[in-house]
Amino acid sequence: MTAYPSKPKNGIWGAQMMIKYFKKIDILNIELHEGEFGYSEEIADGVIFDISQEGEILSIEVAGRGKEVS
């Protein structure tokens, strides 16, 4: 499943985020911004932030939580 919660303003990526859920592997990925990947940081069990070289959060990955919210 892929969802686009908002339309981009003037075709700029920064005005939208993309949400993807991969049911077979139970991973939710929320892409917030485009940018040059710097590193990943696990901030809690199964919650990973991908961070840009400039220190902005690019995406959030949440693994193994599907059963908790269904």
C-alpha cells in the first residue's frame, strides 16, 4: 500500500510525504523529505530514522508493529 497524504505544492517534493506499508514483512515506511542520505539511527526497538547529511530526518521506518494496531 502507498498513500500520498497531501498534494505537492508547485510540484515540490517538500510539500508532500509518502507512506508505504509492506504487509509481508510488516514494515511501515514514512518518507518525509528527499535528500542525500547520511546515516540511520534506531531510536527505539524497531523504529529507525534515516537522516540526511545535513541532519534532517528523511524517513521513518517502523517494523513489526502491525499486530499492535490491527
